[in-house]
Amino acid sequence: MDTLIAGALLLLDWSVVLALVVGSIGGVIIGAIPGVGPAVAIAILLPATFALPPLVGLTMLLGIYGSSMFGGALPAILINTPGTAVNALTTYDGFPMTERGEAKRALTLAYSASFFGGVVSILALICLSPLLAWIAPQFGSREIFLAALLGIILVVLAHRGQTMAAGMLAAFGILLSTVGMEPSNYTMRFTFGQGWLTSGIDLIVVVLGLFALSQAFVLLVEEDRRPAPQPVTGSMFQGLRELFAHTRVASAASGFGVMMGMIPGVGEFTAQFMSYTYARRTSKTPEAFGHGSPEGLIASEASNNAVPAAAMIPLLALGIPGEALTAMMLSVFYVHNVVPGPGLFQNDMDFVMALYLALLLLNVIVLAFLLISTNLLVKIIQVPTRLLGILVLILSFVGVFSLRNSVNDCAMAAGFGVLGMILKRLNLPVVPIILGMVLGAIMETRLRSAMARIDGPLDFVSRPIAAGLAVIIVLVIVSHVRSVGREIADRREDPDHELHDSQTR
């Protein structure tokens, strides 16, 4: 209780509240504009947050991270175009409801389900905090190395059907993390005599290039679009009580979101799939799913909004990000010499609690804003995509140049922007590169530290947590190999299976 009160007191600072409001409302607006997304917004804002106090900068980024999926439901429901990638499943039932003339009902269900999922996730975090504070100090260098290794394996294996490509891109990210002066012996690695590579490749430069600049290039190259959704009429408060008729689905979806959010590399998509499948199997009207089912809409929105708070668990407890957005936030910690991990829960528990309470307040701010400003957001959706591309391009280069006033950084970001655009065209994942850079640096540092204290290979996994993580790594790899083997065997038995699947899709 004392830490809860201390965290609340930290939030009373006007700059923290202002940052949270700006991030929350800005995240909704960013999420409501198709083609931008929270990763682009966070990447652009990262250089600015370095000059802010850590709690102020992090609450602003958390506001964008946690609220963007609220806003992403708006175009998904009204124009069948998800505002963010994780709102794609919302279109399955949200847009059919709009076609039936139930747009207001669909939007209020989406808003209330998102609020429910977010609040349940944060309350679970607050309840788990004492347990996390006890477990986190049990992790030494070898445990954090194995946890980071498990995280990168899960990230790679999460890209089903693209495992090889994701593994190669993650390895490329690890390679990028080794460029520059080696931290122990101060030798140069992969600089090829170029002085501007001495300090390495900055993570923010890569993030801005792969996410922001690549999206700007895509928006500028594609045909200019200007969606024209119809305004929503009537009171937005009437449909909120309908959620209480589906509390079972909302609770189960929130639970899936919390569980999947805690596992690195899994995230919203798996949580949505599991909750949507559960809702359909247990529904009295499963045939309505995909044709405007309120249960399907609730399952999708409650699960994806429960993930952001849960994704903070591996970041705060172990310093291991589970996906690209939390990897970006990790850089804010490091800039301010706030090291996430076991020490954070031991020495700065009030700071951790302040972040949790900020997430809780975020959901209240966003719900209130959406209920009174939906039709204003409908107008924002109509911004031409090429104008968005130009704005993102300008802001991205300003952000890159502000890091070190370096033209080389701008050129490097542009190169990664082209790489990101190519990867998007080829439908290949970008996230493994970022997590490879972040987790690669963590793995190298922790492995060097652990190797000085062990006597042999078996001693590396002699402690209970290290042994448990090693077993999990082996089980995950064996399970994946077995599932791939079964798929190959199924294709050999049914040669027309792959063709049939493609025609069905």
C-alpha cells in the first residue's frame, strides 16, 4: 500500500499528467489514421523524450502505446480498414455491424471492451507486483542471458511460415549491435576503418528508418487515398451497458491478453486468435462470428488492449523487451540511467507503481475522450495519405538529425527506410531486426559477465531458474520442429492441401 501511495504521489506532478494526456489523446488520433500506427509515432517522438525526465517521457510513450489500439478500432469499424495492424480482427465483426446500421453500437462495444481489457490487465499487474519484486532479484547474469535468448527464439518462432526469414533478420539485428567499439577490450568491430562507425549504429536511427521512414516511403509511393466514413449519430453512452451482458467473453479475452503479453514475441495477435476462438466455441451463436457478432468484437478488442500493460512485465522485471514498442521504451530508461531489471523492483518500486497507475489513468482518459469526440476523429480519418507521408518524412529526419546533429545518421536512417520498405513489399517482418539489436546487446553483456563465474557448460545451468529456462528453450525448439514435421507430412499425404488453403484464403 505504501508503494501504491508513493506511486500516486509521483503522478501528481503537472508535467507527468500533461505528458499522459498528450500521449493518450495523441495515441488515439495516431491509431485512428490508417497507415501510420503507434510504432511510427513513438519512433518520431523518441529523440524528444530523451530531454524529458524519465517518468514524463515514459508516460507519454505509454500513452501512445496503450491508446493507439482504441483509436485503431474506429476506421476498422467504419471503413473496414484497421487503424493499426492489431485491429485487423476488429474488421471481421465491426464493419458488418456498420453495414447493418449499427455503427454506434459497434463503436461503444469496442471502446468499452478495450477499457475493460486494459483495466483488468493493469489490476493484474498491480496484484503481481509483490511476486515480481520477489522473483526479479533471483535473476543473475546467466538467467537474464537465457531469458533474452528465449525471448529472441520466441520472436522468431512467432512468425509462423517465415521462421527462416525472421531468424536471419534477427541475426542481422544482432550483427548491427556488435558494430563499433567493443565494450570490454575497446577494440573496433566491423567499422572497416570508418570513423563515423566507431560509436556504433544507434538504435533510434534504425527504429526511425525501419518504422517511420519506410512507412513514409510507402505512403508516398502508393496511390493517394482519402477515406470518407459517415458520421456517427446518437449518444455514445447508450451501448456501454451491453458489455455487462458479455462479461464472460470480456474476462476470458482479457486473461488471454495478460498471459500472452507476458511472453516475449507473442503479443496481441496470438491473444486475439486465442480469445476469438474461445468466444466462438463457447458462443450460443457461433455462426454469427465474422458477420457482425458482438461477442467476436468484444473478444478482439478486450484481448489486444490487455497486452500493453502485461508486456511491461518482462521489460521492467528483467529489462527484456517483448516487441518493438517496448524495445523503444527501453532506450528511454537507458538514456536516464534507469536500468530496468531486478534492481528496479528493489530500489524504485514507487517508480514502477507510478507507471502502472499511469496506465490505469490512461484508459480512463481515452474512454472519456472517445465518447465525446468520435465524430471529430471521423474527420481526421479523411486526411490524404500522401500528406501524411510528407509529414512523417519531415518529422522523421528532424528526429534523426536532433540525436547527434549528424548528416551520416540521416543517410543511415534513409538506408534503413529503404530496407524497411523492401521488407514490407516482400511481406517480411521488421520487428526481429529491432529485437535482435536490443536483445543481442543484452545477451553479449550478460554472457561475458556470467562466463567469469562458471566452471563449465553444466555449471551455466546449475541454478534452478537457469535450468528451468534452458529446459523451456529446448522444449520450445523441439515443439516447433515437431509441428513443422507434421505440416510437411500432411502436405505429402495431401498434395492439394496447400492449393486448397490458398484458394480458401
